[in-house]
Amino acid sequence: MTDSSDAPTPLFDTLVVIGPGLIGASVLHRARRDRTIARRLIAVDINPAFRERVRELGIADEVTGDAAAAVADADCVMLCVPVGAMGEVAATVIPAMKPGAILTDTGSTKVAVIEAIRPFLRPDVPYVPAHPMAGTEYSGPDAGFATLFDNRWCLLTPLPDNAPDSVEAITTLWQLCGARTRDMTPEHHDRVCAIVSHLPHLLAFTICGTADDLADETRSEVLEFAASGFRDFTRIAASDPIMWRDIFLSNREAILEMLSRFLEDAQAMARAIRWGDSDYIVDRIERGRSIRRSLLENRQA
Amino acid sequence: MTDSSDAPTPLFDTLVVIGPGLIGASVLHRARRDRTIARRLIAVDINPAFRERVRELGIADEVTGDAAAAVADADCVMLCVPVGAMGEVAATVIPAMKPGAILTDTGSTKVAVIEAIRPFLRPDVPYVPAHPMAGTEYSGPDAGFATLFDNRWCLLTPLPDNAPDSVEAITTLWQLCGARTRDMTPEHHDRVCAIVSHLPHLLAFTICGTADDLADETRSEVLEFAASGFRDFTRIAASDPIMWRDIFLSNREAILEMLSRFLEDAQAMARAIRWGDSDYIVDRIERGRSIRRSLLENRQA
């Protein structure tokens, strides 16, 4: 031990975060606060305004637009860009990484992201996909904060050829961020997220669009009298459009399947309302309540 | 003035609240706290357990199960029962009211409630329909609190033959509860509420039901990994089943029309996802964001 301080050795020497938006900036805040994740933090963004904000926030030791140069000395490179940009960024970054450095990502869909990155993988650069299930309706570097991941889940979808130590390192990284971790296959991940996150966002965007299309008089009153139901939907619907477009397109099959189930159920509810089928309506409402009770018991609500 | 205290004369001498659940108990809390709404407060409920809780909460001077006896001396009778029970309760209550006393209700739908009450109306008992747009996902007497209506809207839908002083009294009552008031027709009220409140609740109940129907493995993970989107929906879906069944059935036409528009839009979104129509997806997401921005400017969010 040449380290003269009492501080424990960080998990990595140099961590590069590519795309310091809500998720990436939150990782940087946490790493900067605790100093247990990495000794040196580098933030990369193609947007000069975002680089400037990251500098002003003081959450990275270096801020640059040159991803290839930034990753040359990295021990871990984390891709936090929209899922539609993962392949392109991986193509730039992977050839510049040093042997043994770990690549990871934070994409909200896993099958499509892994497919996009796979062509550029090198045998000496392990890639461990992950998805921290945390967020707010805000986006950009200013949206990040150190406690975003506390007690939230981070789902890892390790690849069959991942060496255990690389999976362990990324698991530890997220636990140091405050998250609980779980491994599953990419396919199962995408199905679970389709129902718990992607479909709710799709419905929220849609109902806001439906309201926006109403005749002017009603539309202005929607704004004026937004009761709790609609207001909650607009909060969800305030999320970043490019991120969500990419999620919908890259998790297409699972989302379309869940949406199709949902639309069948909504049609059945419409039919029950039209024909006055009280028992059916109450049964469906009770199911919703039972899910809520289970969530409260699981302390997820 | 025979009143020897400095307190202003309350709006009513005796106020009877029939159905002291979330809304009714909140009115009682407010009236008890400020003493400006009524000198004497009577709560009526058919459920002995609810009567017992109201007694324990100490928010009424009298608590009874006998509606006809309770309203005999009332200056104002407020029906806070589920909208499907309004007609039946009105049939019991109206013949027992004294001439000049005002009847009002707090139902979430107005056309159907007015139709249900109309057959029992007397020319000497003015009926002023109202709908306080406030609530939480909790129900029953324990859910009530004095500040529930602060800065929320209460929509009044006066009838053509309402004398101005009766409308003014109910308007003042809700303003004393902390609410902002607005008059509109019952038909317009039902249309606005269908989109801002009833449809969001219907979608929330439905997605929870859809999740509940998933194969056991996925269902248990839905509970475990409920991300913010789904969790927000379950909060909305925790509301009282009988109340919502009644709302859906009694505002059938407006809800089915809004649901039909929504389903068309959701199908169009599904088609855009299937065929990769990025521009359409982003356009719909942007509309949701613009509604949210307008809400924030209106300070409704």
C-alpha cells in the first residue's frame, strides 16, 4: 500500500461517463461525493453546452468532446447516451479502450443495445450491460443528483462470455451508487420493463396528445381543471422525447405485445361501461388495488 | 345581533353531511376548524363503523344513521355519497327537509346525478349541484382533512331555476373550504372531467389489471421492479372501487367518447412504433410536454 491516506482504494482508477445527462451526471455526483467509485472522473459529451454545465457543476476532473482520447486510459467506460446512439458511440469508443478495461451502459432496453454494440466488441474488453431503474421527468446534466439510485434497482444482463470479475465490478459500482442489483437475461429484462416503465410512459404521452387534440374550449379547460389523475400523467409525459423515441423503437416487440394486451383490456372495460356490467368494472378496479397493496407491502410505492 | 362573541355569524346554522368519506369528512374538518361554515354539524352514514369513526374523530356535533330525522332542521344538506346512490338518498332526504333549506351534492359526474335527483325535487328546496375537484387515493372518514380543498377548483353546475341566493350560498361554502369556484353547464362539466379525471383513472385501473394478468413470473417482477411510471399508475388505481364504478357508469357517454379518441391515438402510436415512424413518435411526445409546460405556467402541476 503506497496510499498514505485512510481512504479505501476506489473501485476504478479512471471512470469515463459518456453522456452526462440525468443518469450519467447522477453517477458523477455520487462518485465525486463518496470517492469510492473512481479516483479520476472524465465526462464526455458532444454538446458543448452540456460540457460547459458539467464543468460549472464541478462533477468531473476532465470534460471533453473527444470520446476516443478520453477512454484511452479508462478502467471503466459507461455509456449513458440514448439507446439509439449506443452503437455509434461504441464504434468510436471500443477500439480506443485499453485491454482489460470494462465497458458498460445504462440503456433502458437491453436486447437492442447489446445487438447494436456487439459488432464492435473486442475479446479483451468485457462488456457488462446494466440498467439503473431510476429517473425523474427532468433531463440533462442539471437533472443529476448523488442520491438518485439510493434503494432503486439496477438490473444487470451479463453476456454468456462475461468473466465473473467484470460482472462483479459493475455490480459493485451500482451498489456503491446506492442501488440494489439483480441479474437477468436481456430478453426477460425487456419484457419486465415494457410493462413497468415503457407502457406507462407510452400511455401518458398518448393521453396528453389526446387532450391536446381536443377542441380549443375543452383543451383550455383541461389545462385549468387538471385534476390529480391527468396531472400525474403529464408529469410522466414530461420526460425526454429522444430518449423515449429510442426506447419505444428499440424495445418494439415487447412494448407492442404489452400494448396489445392493454388495448384488449381497455376495450373490454369500454364494453363493460357501455353495457353497465358493474361486476366486471369492480373486478378490474379491485385488481388494480391488489397490485397497489402488494407494492406497498414490497415498499416499492 | 344577539351573538355576544366576536366570531362572525356562520354561513348556515345547521349543516348535514350525508356520507362522511374523504370529501364529506374533509368538509366537516374544515367546518369544525373555522366555525365559519355552520354553527352545528351533523354527519349521517348508513355504515355503523363509519359513524363510530366520525364520533371518535370529533368532527360532528351529532352522528346518526337516520337521514330523514337528521335533515329536518338543516339549513343545508350536502350529499357526499357515491354517485350511484344519490337518487336513493335524495328520495329519503328531500321530503324531510324544511322549506328554504338548500340541497347540494359533491358528485364527480353531474348530468346523471341531476337526473337521478330531479324526480324528488320540491319547488321550496333549491338544489345546487357542485363538484369539488380534490381527492387522494384514500377513502373513508379517516381520509378527510381540513385543507383538502385549498386552492383546488370546485365546479358548480347551477340549474336554470336556481335562485341566485342559493347558488351564492353554495359558492360561499366552497370558498370557505378554501376552493376556487366556477360555474358551467352539467354537460360541459362531464366532458371536461371525462378527460382530466375519469379517463386517467380508467387507464390506471386497466394497466394494473393488465399487469395482474401476466404470467406469474413476470407479474412478481412487476411488483419487484415497479419503476416510477407504473408506480404512479398504481397510486391513482388505489381509489375506491364503488365510487369509480358509479362514475364510469354515470358519465358513460363522455367517457366512452374520450376513451375512443384515446384508443385511436394509442393504436396510431403502436403503428408508428411497428413501422419505425420516428417523426410521429417525437411529435406525440412533444405534445405531451407542451401540455405539461402549460400546466406549470398555470401553476396546476
